Amino acid sequence: MLALRLTRSARPAVQLRRLLVAAASAGTGFLLLGALGHALNHPDTPSVSALRLAWCAAPLAATVYFAVAVARTDPATRPRSGLSALGLGPARMMAISAATTALACALGSMLALLVFLHLRGDLTGMPFDGAAADFLAAGQPLPLPAALTLLAVVPVCASLAVAVALRPRERRPGASRMARMYGRFGAYRRTPVRETFGAYGRFGTHLGRAARGGRTAGAEARSHQEQGGQEQPAETAEAAGAPETSPAVPPAAPLAAPSGLPWGIAVLAVGLAVEAYVSRTGGGSEPGGRAGALAGLALTALGLALAGPGLTHLCGRLLQAVRPGALRLLAGRALMTEAVRIGRPLGVVCAVISAAYAMTSLYDTDDPSVAPLTALGTLLVTGCAVATLLTAAAEARQARALTTDALLRLGAPAATLRRAVAIRSAALVALFAPLTLAVAELSALPLAA
């Protein structure tokens, strides 16, 4: 009931994103039911039906990824101060977000079932003069348990992914793995300041420690700045227990580059090698060869998605190279801070574009029933990828709202901030557009051969 009330009281933009999640779930559910209909109508070719079901993995992954991005930007299910006393802590809010995602996806799955039954002629007669009867198995009874099982895949996967992505985490900057394992309050943790017996119970001990140099406040402030936090040094010192007269915090260290760039390049190379091997053996036209080509495309897309954050961080560094001004420093620093948040969806968009370009060589023009399902799957994957990128951009704008307000209060012109956004966008396009075209050509050449 609480999830329903939070869903109903959300803002129009949030409701629109949830409706888009429901629409993506409906499209994926319809593709799964289409694979079931093809299996019922062609029982003599199970390999082709299995390949059609395998093609549904891409729309399913895109839908789940989009649902997680929407759940991250949902302000209704974000933990806020004062709600823990009412029993709405981070774990409960995570469960509510997962339930809201499952509700939206279930609505889309039910819509897909209604459209599927309508096209089969089970509700009001056969529409479109029976044009969809071939791949929907209109002349055979539909196994309801199998259909419901396929329709439950999207809500279950999306809700589990949201629960994993939004699970409560206890972040302790600078603490080791063994320190995180042994509870809170530093019971078994080694601190830079050696404490005596009963120091935690003494009144004013933390004030004396802060007065001796504010080393704890400085360490906390450096950790927050390395993680891209937007807190001011005074707030960080207050959270660490230091008074307002603590010494100044040293400048922040450069943000560490994401570690996925070498792995992304390696996976991308493996995917291109698999596609080249499939084309060389001449199995691209057989079901087994198409499965190998599909695996190569999946590895190529995964490589681009893994390399996206690292490439975005590299783009931010290149913007700050060769005697940069204040505008380039601001744009490059923002890209480095938002490398993971923006880079991964951007890498997914590049992977989708390159895979769609390469799939044209695998398209079978002799099977007319594949055309509408292929168009639906391509539109669904592309739409989910672009919508996820736009959602991540909105989340990044919300994350740097405090920094933007601080710059405006300090007298920075609004036109300068807009020019920084334009510079960031132009730099990303200049780096990712040639890379996408190159990967698309390399993926399409062996498959076309």
C-alpha cells in the first residue's frame, strides 16, 4: 500500500519515467511471447526458436538497465532524515523501490499479454486479416503457464536488479576490508590516533582530538572529495567531530580513473575475434553460426559498456591538458567526477548503435515474420539505451545542483555554466562518435563476409 501511495503522489516527470518502464516491459514481454508462438508453430525447428528466444536477451537487459536507472532517480524512494524513526530506513525504502519497479513492469507484462491475445484473435477476432497468425501460433492453444512464466521474467529481473543496486551500504572512507568486517564504532579498527581505555565514553574527547590538529577532519574531507562529493569542508569537519575553527582542508587529490578501461578493451577485442572466426568458418547463415555471431556482438557491446567510464574520464583529462582556462577546467573536472554515472550509459548507447549497424548483415529478408519483431526489438533496445542516458544526465544534474548553486552565489555567470555543459557534450561526441563508427565497421565487415 505504501508503494502504491508513493507511486500515486509522484511528480509528472517521475510518472512519465515509470510509464516508459512499463512500455519497455510490455515490448519485451511481447517479444518473449512471440518466441513462444514461433516455437508452438514450428516444433520441427527448435534451434531457430531457441535463437529467437536468445535474441530477447538484449531487450530484457535494456529494460532492466533502464528500470534501475529510473529507480535511482526516483525522489520518493530516496532515504531522508526522520523516516528511520517511522520504520522507513534505507532497507525499507529499497524494498519499496523494488516493489514499485515490479508493479510498473507487471503492468507492462499484462499489457503485452492483452495485445498478444488480441493479435491471435482470442479476444475479438483476428485483426489485420490474419497477418500475424504465423509467428503468434493463432491456430494452436496457448499454454498459459508457459506464457505467464515468460511474462514474469521482466518484473522479477527488474525488481531484483533494483534491490541489488539500491541495497544499503555502509561506506567508511579509508577503512580496510577487515575493518569493515568487524562492526562499527572502530571496535577492532586501527586509527591513526591511538586511543586510551574509555576514550569513547569521555565527554569532550573528540573535541580535544580535533583541537590537536584536526587530522581526522582532514582525512574525512580528502576522502569525500576523492569520491566526488559536493559537501563543503565545514560540513565535513562538523561530521567528523571537529569545531568550526578547525584548520583549512588541503586541496583535493585528482580523481582516480575507473578501472574498467583495460577490461573493456580486452572484451571488445575478444568479441571482434569471435565475429571474425564465425565469418571465416562460413557458419554465419546457420543457426549455430548465428548464435556465435550473437555471442560476438554481445561481447563487443559489453566491451564498449565497460570502457565507457574510463573513456569519459580520459575525455575529462584531455580537456584539462595544455594550459587550460577556467572553463575547460570546470568542464573537465565535471567529466572526471561523473565518469561512472555518465560514461556507462554512454558506452551502452554506443554499443547499441554499433550492434544495430552490424545486425543488418544478419537480417534474413526471406522470413517476413521476422521484420516486425526485429523492428520492435531494435526500437526497444535503442529507446531504452537513450532513455537511460537521459535519465543518468538528469541524475548527474541533480548531483551537482549544490555545486551549481555555490558557483552562482560566488558570482559565476550562468552563461559560463552553459558553455561548460556545451564543451562537455562536444568533447564526448568528438571522442565516442568515431569510436562507435569504427567498432560498427569492424563488427559488420566479418559478418557481411
